[in-house]
Amino acid sequence: MSTREAFLRSREFLRRAGWSAADIAAEMGISEITARQYAKAPGTPGARPVPEERLARLHAAARLEAAELVLAAVDIMDEEGR
């Protein structure tokens, strides 16, 4: 998987979890404009490659968000006695 594809998957996961474009950009330490440039297909005017260190920050945020969702589900199951 390319860094762009990995970026798009993590970004989509976080968006579905309620993160805004501004939240995602801030987590990566970039502007929203730069985040949009990362999402563009290679060869498209304005497209930029996703640096590994920025992608690592996004992956870390996605993993943390996923862990929080799992823990919330476990709490719900515990409350329901499952």
C-alpha cells in the first residue's frame, strides 16, 4: 500500500469517528490545504507525497481512536452483562 493509500484509509477512519478535516490536519502538524494536497492522486496538479513521519502521526491517532472505540464497546457490553 502506498503512503497516499494509507493516508486515505486512516483519514477516512478518523472522519467516520467524528474527526474534522481541521482535527486531522492539526494532529499531523500540517495545514488543511496540505492535507488536501496529500489526498490528491499522483500527477494531479497540486498533489504532494505524504511524508512518512506525517503518516506515522496519523496512524498513531487512528490506532488510539480505534482502541478507544473498542474500550467503549467493552464498557457497553459489561453494562449489559454480556
